[in-house]
Amino acid sequence: MSEISCGICADLLPLVEDGVASEDSRRAVEQHLAHCAACRRLAGDLSPVPPPDDRKILSAVRRRLAFIALALVLGGALLGAGISGGSGMFYNILLMPCIGAVGLLAFGKKGWLVPPGVFAATFVWTAVRDALQSSLAVGLTGGVFFGMIYAVLCALGVLAAALLRFALRKEEPT
Ligand SMILES: [Zn+2]
């Protein structure tokens, strides 16, 4: 087959890309592309199938989930710190790992920032509250004490979620 024009090449290109062109057409297009930069560019535009918008939608959903999770984490941390006295302690032991787990699922690797965040929130809350009730020394000591406990519990939650996610990801067909 002799040389084809750019117009014919453009017509045949989609058929070649889809794999439905005849052998002659395919060869003619390849020959033309070999020396025609303009059609090569056209072929380059066509060949990778444009990715669907799923990724955009997914990232929007992820952002929204991350925002909800952030609200949950912050709310949970403040709630946990607020009820840290007396019987509330029991609920915190359950609550803090959940906060850590949610944090990891929502933020990925940045989820490891949640335990320090929980420590900071608990420390400030407890320190201010106890400082007002008794003295600054008591407040600071209590803040460090409860902050450490909650941060460790939270970190356990992060670890659990990380392991779970790792386990689930392994089973996903890729
Ligand atoms: Zn051409």
C-alpha cells in the first residue's frame, strides 16, 4: 500500500487504536506516523484512554469523609478529655482507640499525627480545668498523665486500623 494522507491517517487511526483495522490499514498508519509528527501527536492524544472522572469524585468523597472524621476526632478528643474524671475514664478507654482508628482511615499516614493531637488536646483541657480547680502544678501533672494515657490508647487504635487496612488491602485483587 502506498503512502496515505494525513486525512486518511486521521480516519484510520481510531480503527487502528481499537484494533479493528485491517492489517493493511494498520501498516499504512504506522508508516505514516513514522514520518508525520502531526499525526503522531494526534495518535498520542488518542492512545491513552482518558481516565474516567471516578478519581475526582472519589477524592471529593474522601475529602468530605476526612472532614467528618476530623470533626469526630476533635469532638471525641474534647469529649474524652471532658469526662476524664471518675467513671468517664472507662468510656475513654473505648473511645480513644476508636478516635485513632478513624484518624488513620481518614488521613492515611497522617493518622499518626492523631495521638499527639489527642495528647495536646487532653493536656490543655485537663491542665486548664485542674489549674482552675486547684493549682497549676496539679493541672500540669494531670494533663501530662491523662494526655499520655489517651495518646497511647489512641495510638493503639491507629495501629489496629493500620493492621486491618493492610490485611484488607492484601486481599484486594490488583
Ligand atoms: Zn500526517
